[in-house]
Amino acid sequence: MAKATTTIRQVLNHKPAYGAWFAANQALFNCVAAFYFDVIQAHEKVLQLGNQEALTALEHLTHTTKKNPHPVMPLSDIAEDIPAMFRRAAIHAALGSARSFATHLRKWRARKEKAQSKGKKFTERPPVPPQSWNKSATFYTGQWKERTEHSIVLKVWTGTCWSWLKVRITGRESPTDAEMGSPQLATGEQDNVALWRKIRDRDEQLAHLVSRRIVQFAREHEARVIVFEHLGNLTPEKGKYSRRSNTKRAFWMKGRIFRYAQYKAWNEGGVITCRVNPHNTSRECAHCGAQVVRYAAGQPEEGYTPGTPLVRCEQCQMRGHADRNASIVIGQRLIARYQPGRPQEEKPHTPRLAERELKDSGVTVSQEAKGEEQPFIAPTRHGSSNGHGTAHKGKRRRMGTPSLSIPPQLRLFTE
Ligand SMILES: [Zn+2]
């Protein structure tokens, strides 16, 4: 039986300082939703399931438990300690978007087939997956409490920890006979020009935040050069449209982070930035150059599993965190390029988009580091005292209530 749903809009009044925390909460939510969208794209059959079965399947693919110790795409790779209800709200948002995207794609394919069967030229571009996410974070049971007519306490990710925040609410009161649903933190109407501007601003903020951290880290370690990889190869993969689009999304974000880090580094400390050939930076041993074995804790130390956290070199017995090893290789490539008497490293393959992007930023590799005879890079310590190598030893959370039915919603608007 269908249930009638009432959406009640109320305005949240909160201390100005909370604004940044709600933004951080929203950013995390979007990040988790985008992650699940990618998981669904990699496992398209999930979309043939109903919401409840799809939720179970997606949790099995991503959520580490005693019974499920090695999920295929662990959520813990992108964030630790996500509360169960927060995760489920994000899964629900991702499913909605993925279903809509799949429908658009199917219709586009049908139009294409029809045109081609008639011998007509078909130039319409295929639909693209969301470039940025602006899903409202729904507060399911467990994420909010102590709701009165005038206030509510919400569990919010502040950017550093989960915190209970009490906020005042104004606006239409809930009808007394209504079953209470889950409040949702909304930011406005979806089809609103001003809103889209806000979304772009938020993406900008994220790129600024990440680039700022990079520059801060470099300055703390007194580095004079920050070395990035050139953006990767963007050759579309045949028949896998979704994957191609995801690559584009990652490419876009990387480009922006590079450009922002570039000007911040230069303006704030005269630190220069440059890029090196990305070819096999993750596969080479930083110590001896041999091919590394890449694996996750608890898995056999053999082969090369992309995305796993650990590396081991069979030739020199180096062990460490995969990203750290790759970072050192990236630094070494820059130094190698400026060794006297060494042939210039081969120019990396730059696909069309990369050329455009390079032109936009007005940068080429050779210009960036010109005049620096021997770029100095702060010495690095190898080893993983920071625990990065033990990504899967974190807390294992048991699944909570399995309901993903959609309760009547209370929308709270932040201003
Ligand atoms: Zn080695």
C-alpha cells in the first residue's frame, strides 16, 4: 500500500561556526554517495535488484565485517568509521542517481540504434554521470535525536570528528498525527541556477582545501619543489561508457587541484611545482626500480592488485605503503630528468583533454622547472609508523537495522 508523504520545510538557525561543519558533513556525504555510484557502475547488475536487495549487495561489496573480511571495494579506503545510517543514506542517494543515469543511457542507446538503422548520422552525445554531487544528507534514525518543535540535535561530521549539534528550527510545524520521518539537510531546489553556482563553489572549495593541505605539508617539510604526475591517459575504454566518464571526473578534479596547488605554492613560499611522466609510478620499486608486488593486509603477497595499500619488492625486500612508494618514484623522476648528461625523459602521452588543460593553466613541464639546476627535495623517511599500512585493521562495525524504506521526510533548510 502506498504511503502518503508530507515534506515539511523548516529553516535551521545555527551559530555561524556550524556552517563550515554542515558543509563538511555534506561534502563527506557527497563523497560517499559518489563512491557508491562508482561501485554500482562497476557492478551494473545491482540495478536489476529492488532497493532492499541492492542495499544488501552494495554493503557486501564494500562493508568490512567479520563474516565479510575482504569486500571487493572497501568503503574504508575512502573514509573510516562511517556510521551505518549515514552510509545507507548515501547508498540510497547513489542508487537513485544510478537508476536515473541508467535510464537516460538506455534511451540514448535506443535513439542511436534507431538513427543508425535508418542510415542517419547520429551526433547526440551520450549522457554523462554526475560531475558533482549535491545530494541532501538524510538523517536517518540514529543520526538525530531530541527533536522538539523548536530544536533538533543532529549528528554531523565536522571535518575532524562526529559531533552532536543542537540547532534551532523555524517554519511550519509538523502535523501532530504524522509519523515522524527522517530529517534531510537540503540546500534548495535542484533546478535552481543559484544552487548550481553554490555547488560549483563547493567543488571549488574542496579543490582549494586539498591543494592547501598539499602546500602546507610541503612547506612544513621545507620542500622547494612539489612534483605531481601528469594527468593520466584518457583514451576512452570501448563499450564502458560509465568508466570513461568516471575517469573524466577524476581527471577534472586532479587538474584543478594541481592548478590551485601551483599558484598557492608559488605565492606563499616560492615553492615551484612540476609534473612528471606518470607511467608505472605505482609499479616500480623506489629503492631498486624492480616491479613491486601490490597487495592488501591479510592477502597473499603476490601479483599486482590496483588500489591495495601495500607493496613489497621481491628483488630488494623493500616493504611499505603503496602511495608512499609511488610518491618517492615521482620525486625521483624529477631528479632523474635534471641529472647532467642524462637523456631527457620521454614526454608523457598527453591526450586531447590534457593538452587543453595544460593550455588553460599556461604551463608546460619544461617551463615549470627551468632555471632550477638541482631541485631540492626534502629527504623522505621510508616505513609506515603512521599506520597507513594497516588500513584494514580499523574498527569493524556490525550492520544495524536493515531498513531502507523511505519514511516521510522533513526537510531542513540551511541558510
Ligand atoms: Zn626493490
